[in-house]
Amino acid sequence: MSQDPGGTSSSQFSMRRRLLAMGLAALAGIGVSFLIWSFTGIGGQKSPEDTARYSGIASVGGPFQLVTHDGKTVTDQDFAGRFMLIYFGYTWCPDVCPLALQLMDDTLARLGPDAAAIQPIFITIDPERDTPEVIKHYLASFRPGLIGLTGAPEDIAAVAAAYKMYYRKTEPLDDANPDSYGVDHMNIFYLMGPNGAYVAHFMSPSSPKDMATEIAPHLP
Ligand code: NI
């Protein structure tokens, strides 16, 4: 990759283009991952009646212990009694994650007062850079009440595995800056029930209207 020597704005622009290209490549890769995932796991179905036919279903989700964007240690039990709408991503994500969290916001807004039964949760798959402080700053742009979770890399790996969440660090964009990596990840929402069990999942891009229409019947 050629860089314009001394041209800061030009190289920033170049960085943006590379981030965008990476995002698109990640989307393509994720599409393939989902195809594989949907044939081996739980993908492709919507209703609990249908999902019961898929053996992978019971294994999605499970216990976790992570740290909130306010620095508080929580477990899945702290959310017992409420639905969880979970999205895995990272704050450096150039386009996919911001769009997904906006979709989450818009979906909950559409549900109106019924959304009170749902705890929206953002779990980072980039715990090295996404400290509680970084996530708190990031989430300020989104709906109040959205909880961000991070943790030790092994704890993040464990919760991602529990949710069959594929992610992978990419090579740094700038060789001189090891922190300039991206993270490929699946673009998927999970709705988990008040007992912690899987209820439904949604691949982005769904419209807020479609997502709200599918979630609403599950709510009390
Ligand atoms: Ni992302």
C-alpha cells in the first residue's frame, strides 16, 4: 500500500478506504461463515416450534462473567428475568457495528413500552482495545440503557464460543502500528429469554420493523 509521504489527511483517507474495504471483505467472509453455520447449527429458522427440530439450538448461550462499561462485574444471572438482545462487535468497527447498534436502537424504539422487558447488550470481541472506558464513550451515541460488556480475552472467547460467534483479528492496516488491526465477525443478534435460553436470532440487515415484528410475540 503506497502512502502519500507527509500527507496526513491523504493517509487518513487511505486508512478509511482500507477500513471500508476490510469491512466489505468481512461481510463477504461472514456471509460464507453464516452459510456454514446455518447448515451445521441453528440458522435459518424463526419460530420456537421450528427451532426445536434443530439439535444445535439448546447449546446457544450459557453462563458468562464479564465487566460492564461502568466497570462492574456481572454474570448472566444479573439479567435473569429479562430478555437479552445481544450483539457482538467492537468499537473500532468502521461500519457494520454502528449500523447494527442503530438497528437495535430503532427496533427497541418501535417496540415502545414493551421494550422494557428487554436488556440490550453489546459484547465486544476486541477486549484488548475495548476497555470499559472506551465502550462507555462509544455507547454514549446510542440508546440509553444499552449495556456494553468486555472482559479478559479468555472470558470473551468463552462467551463468543457459547454463542457460536465467529470472530478473527485481521492484519494491522499500518505495519508500524500493531493496534491498527480489524476484527472480522458475524453480524447477528440473539434474543435470549428470561430464563437465559435461546429464543431467536436475526441476521443484519433486517429492518427495525421486521425485527420488532418478530420479537413482539415473544414478549409478555
Ligand atoms: Ni463490526
